[in-house]
Amino acid sequence: AIEAFALPPGSSRVKRETSFNVSLNAYAGLYYGYEKIQGVVADRSFTSLNQFNSYGLTAPIGIAVSKGKFSNFLVPSGHGHWSHSLFVSVVDLGAVAAFRFQASNDSVKQIPSIQLKDIFSPGVFWSVGIPKCPLSFNVGVQLGPNLRKVESKVNDYSNNLYWRYSFSLCVDLPVLNLYTCH
């Protein structure tokens, strides 16, 4: 069913070459940022090395509202366009994606069950789409998912609520166009 509705590879170009677009969107890539964990007192000095205390794979899925056809001094008009998106994430499959990258085929069959509450990760991001490629820079904040790490025998879950402030370089993966205005 998903394959029947999902957009083909290269669909991120729609966001860059149209005036306005709304889509069900996914991003997959690497993030670096800061996690503020409820109940844990952090060093508040600006020079502290733990200001950025989190990194890994991110794979949020949500709704993107995009404005395209931007040019700037780096990429003149006629040589591709930038896009700017407000992305509201609902879930983050980053821990599952990380496990899939490092697991052998035998261990993938033994993944402990994962529920929606484990990957629920609402957030808001500003995404800048790079011309002539499917990459985007994302900056934003999200409620971190309970699922911290997937392992072959048992999953690692966070017991505390935490907020993740991060920036990331991701592949832009529109899943379904909801509205496009040329």
C-alpha cells in the first residue's frame, strides 16, 4: 500500500522548484546537538564541553510546509533553487535505523517489539533544501523518543523526558504530496 502512494526517488526537487508545497515527509541523516534531560542538572557554563552532548542517526517523519524557488548569492537564478520548510515531526525512527545499519540479517529478525509510544517524538524544525541534490540542513527541537537504542535481545529506553536541540544533515524524502502550488 505504501509503495502505491509513496513518491519516487528525487521527489525532493518538487519542494525546491515549486512556490509552495505541503507533504508527508521523512528525513534520514546524522544529527548533532544538546539533550536537556528532565531531572538531570547540567553544567550551565558556556565553555562546558557537554553543551553538545548528543549525536547519532535521525529519521523523523511528519508534515513539511515548504516554500521553494529561492536563489541567493551562492547559487544564482537558473542554477537550481533552495527551499525552506517548516517541518513538524511526529515520530523518529533513528534508533531503529541505527540498528538496521549495524545489524546482520540474522539479528534483524530478532528485534524486540517496538510500539508507537516508543518512537513518538513531536518536534519543530526549520529545513533548508540544497539546490540540485536531495540534501537538507535541519535545525530544531523535539521531544526525544523513549526508544534510545535497539539491540538484538532488549531495547534501551529513556526513563526521563528529554528535549533534543539539534542540527542535522539529512536526505530529504517526501513520502506523499498533500498540496502543491506552482
